[in-house]
Amino acid sequence: MADILIAAGAAVTARGKDGGTPLLVSARSDDAALVGSVLVCPGATEDYVNSQGENGNTSAHYAAANGSVSVLAMLIERGADIRAPDWQRVTPTMVCCIRGDVACTRLCLDTGRVDLEAIDAHCNTCLTYAIRHGHAALAAMLMEAGAEVQVGKGAAQGPLHTAVESGMTDTVVGLLTRGADVNAARADHRTPLLLAVTSGRQDILGLILHQPGVALDTPGPDNVPALAWACRTRQQTAALSLIAAGADPNRRSDRTTPLSSAA
């Protein structure tokens, strides 16, 4: 029916009550055939392709959310801006990363126009979204494409903190290999080392302890260093690893020592 109306001259630029254009509606409903029909109409300019609907979403946001490679490819070919932010500054590429969609993310990266350092309203990047949602393969692809591995400006934590806390060993290796700061503290003063202890990930703790320059006695919340945390939570293997690496068994926190914590 839509094709009949388009052939009869229906204006593709008309908006409904919710602000949606035929292109936005067809992309949201993942109707590839209708998207294709709309895109060849005279009114389907680049500005039209990038027009925003609900919550600032563009047609590319909807295609990314649906994981529709074919629709996203058509939109990109007609000038869709995969860097366009919605009202929360989330881009279509970020949506792909939240979903863990390797194919759609690759399609965006291949345009050469992705800003991997773009941050949304909550200081998330494409890489931090991929890691937060457990998408190790996608995180590796983003790092290979040059995504920043350090803590971003204004961010409460960096990619390494998230990967350690999520237990993503391969991602931790990738981040460390690319120079992620092993001593960076997040907003609550926890370093990757302390997070490895508190999350009980001995394998990741071992990786971090082998990093040159790792600070073993940096205080975390309540001024408690990693060894005291390991003792407090009865993690004997972690405590032994920290001591073997050179952690100070007499390092005091605000109220106690590692020995007092273990008692």
C-alpha cells in the first residue's frame, strides 16, 4: 500500500503526530523494502535521511537497534550520519556496540567516519559500551580500529575498570597490551588491581601484578589498600599473590592493618 501511495506522489517528507517521517517509521519497523522505496523518492535528501524523530533518533539509530545490515547500508549509501547523536548523545555506532553487533559496527567503521572517542551524556564511548555489555569480540575489533583505552575525560571509570569488574580476561589483556593505565583510579578510588581483588578474579589479578609499575599499596575506599581488602574478604590466594609481588604487609588504612583485617 505504501508503494502505491509513493507512486501516486505522496510526500515522503510529511510527518505524523509523533514527528515520524515515512523513512523513520519504516526504519523503526525494519521494513527494508519500504526504506528502499522511500530513499529513491525526490524528497529523500541527505538532510531528510538524517532527520530526527522521537528522542532524537534518526533512521540510522533504528536500523542499528534492529541489527539490520541491509537497512543501515542503504541509509549510509544515501548519506546517513553514523555520528549523529540522539538526545542522550548516543550515536548509531554506539547502539551497534550496545547490542554487540559486529556486522553493523563493521559497516559503520568501514565508512571511515566513526568518532570512536565520542561520549554520550553519561561519558560512555563505543568501547566502554561494548565492554559493559560483555561483547569481547566487538571490544577487540574496536581496539584494533584505534579506540582509546584510557579513562575518558569526565568518565567515572575507564575501559580497564569495566573489563576487570566484568571478568573479561581477553579484553583485559587487549587493553593492557595497548597501554591502558594499570594504576588509574575510578571515581570511588578503586584501581584495576583493587577491582581484581574485590571481584575475586585471580587470573586477572595475576595479569595486573605482572604489569610494570603497578602500584601495590594504593589506597582505595576508606583508604584500604588491596592487601587489606584481600585479608578482610578472606582471599588467601590473592593475599599471597600480593605479598609475593611486594605488597606491604604493614601498610595501614585509616583504621587498621592487613593483619588486623585478617584477624
